Amino acid sequence: MNRLLIVRHGESEWNAVRRLQGHADIELLQHGRNQALALRATVQALSPELVATSDLKRARDTAILLGFDDAEPLNDLREHDVGDWTGQAIKDIQTLNGDAYVKWRAGLFTPPGGESWAEFQARTKGAILRLAEKTSNTLLVVAHGGVVRALLETFLDLTPRRTIPVGTASLTVLRCNNGNHADMRLELFNYSPTGPRLDAPD
């Protein structure tokens, strides 16, 4: 692999009302479908050789809308499992326990019944390294905002407390220096052809 493209899925029903999704299998809104279609030409122009997607419907459908019907679905590319917080409104979590939410967003707190940040990082890193072995060129992964943040920390040492929420249907690009996965460079972050979204939902 010489370049890693990461796309967050388009806006879903729960993104729109700012509910944490985790592993819940939530549908895209029509707006989210339109976002993915708007990004399609940009991603196609980068000519990914290998394409994989989270097995959750919002990511799989985004991959299809980008033009990759045959993207390999992988459960290791699922969003961060937030356990008992699944389906809860972010504002309600913040009201009840704002400190825990801030720590979770920084990778320092695990919701009850959820997945630790370290477990999540290890899961997503393993998926990327296995996929990287299958191509010497460009790998495209269609996944989730948490996956983007986890991979930025894994490959760039950029911790989640240092990144804003990733926009829906946005593109982030990492390049391997001389094909070395341990020496990644950030080429693009949070790109959307319709303009940046600076208040994106987690």
C-alpha cells in the first residue's frame, strides 16, 4: 500500500439527531446519499486498487454510491462500540455526565459495556495492515468517524482529543513514505466537495 483513502459514511438518521450509533445498523438519509454521490468523482479520480468497507449498512451503502459495489465488508472496520451509550443523544450524555463524554471523546473512557479505545485501535489497525498486504497501490476504506480518528492516532500519533469530529461523506488521505506503513504522512483531512463541516456529529 502506498496510499490510504478513508471515507466516513454519509449522514445517517441518527447523525442528523446527534445520537451515538456505535454498532447500531442505521440507514443513510437521502441527504447522506447525496453527500456520497457528490464525493464520488473525487474518490474515483484517485483510482483505488482495493476497496473495503465496514459491514454496517451506512458504510456499505456509501461505498456503493461511490461506485464500489464489490467493496469487501469487514466487521473489524465497524464504528467504536459505545455499549450502553448506543442510541443515546449526545446532549443527554453530556448533561448527565459531561466529564465522561469528554474523556470518551479523547479516548480515555469506556462507556459501560463498550469497547476500550485501545481495543478499538487494535481492531482497526489490524484490519488496515491485513488489507495493506493485498495491494502495493491505493487502498480505499469506507467506514466511520471513529475509525478515521483511530487510524490517525495509529499511523500519525494524532490523538483523538486533537481532531475535530470528521464530516460525514468526507475524505481523509494518508500516504506511506516509500511504502513504509510506519512512516505515514497526512495528505488530506476532512475534505468534502461541498465545503468543510466544522460541527460534524460524532
